[in-house]
Amino acid sequence: MRLPPKKLVMGLPLAIGYAGLLEVFGHEIWLQGADAVLGAVLVFLSAISYVVYLSISDETVRRLGSLRLAGLTSTAVCVLCIGQFFVLRPLTEIRVAPEMIWLSVINAMLCKVASVLLVMMGIERIGAGLAVQTGAIATMSTVATSALLLGEPLTVWVEVGTALTLAGIGVFSS
């Protein structure tokens, strides 16, 4: 199957942006030990799967609409999370304080349902490619927040990774 030129053009900024993420994670994980390496690999694979998901959703959101796709996606996530609970935890752990249930419902609505809906509406309006690239801004805001609010060190490696990620966004938007 031959890729359209637009898909090939999107590959360069994605490669630059993810090189930036690898720069930051690649340097940091070697300082933390074997579990950090596994964790970083899983985080990176998660990021890649998210890009694939967003890329696939471009056509799907046009076919189903953003509201319906957000509903289907949120339902699938909910079923998988509940299933994971039953696989990994004993049934006795299902009892939690009522306050925890309400906090969980609010968290699910604001952090999952609303965010998925907004992403799908964004894809419907600007396309998956631009949505994927602008999603890298979230990573950069996490770096800034960790440095400003948590006092984590802003090393040269983090700055180089940030610059590469922003360069990827710049290449895509030009």
C-alpha cells in the first residue's frame, strides 16, 4: 500500500518530536534502574499507540461523528478498566468510601469523557495529523510544570528534548 504524500510529510515532524521525547526519557531512565527502563518503554509504547489511535480516528470521526466516537471510546475504556480491576484485585477491594466514588465520577467525567470528546471534536475540525502534533504540547507543559511547581531539575537533556519536540511542531505547522 502506497502512502499519500501528506502522510509522508507528517512523518518528519513526528520523528523529530518523538526524538525529543526519547532524548528526555532515554537519558533519565538510565539514572533510575531496571524498573525505570521498563516503565519508560511502556510509556513510550503507550505514546506510540496513542498516535496510532489518533491517526486511525481521523477517518472514523468523519464517518461516525465526534460525539458518537467519543462515547464508544469512553465506553471501551470503562469496560477495560473495570475488567482490569477484576483481573488484578480481589472482589473485597470493591468497597470504597462514598466520597471516593463521587471523586472518581467527577474525575472520569472531566479527565476522560470531556478530554476524549474535545480531542475527537478537534480531530473533526483540524484533522488527526495536527491533533497528534499539538498533543506534544501536553508533554512540554508537563516538563514546565514539574520544573516550576515540583522543583525538578531542568537539565540540558530535558532542554534538548524540549527543543526537538517544539521543532517537530514547528516543522509540521510550516
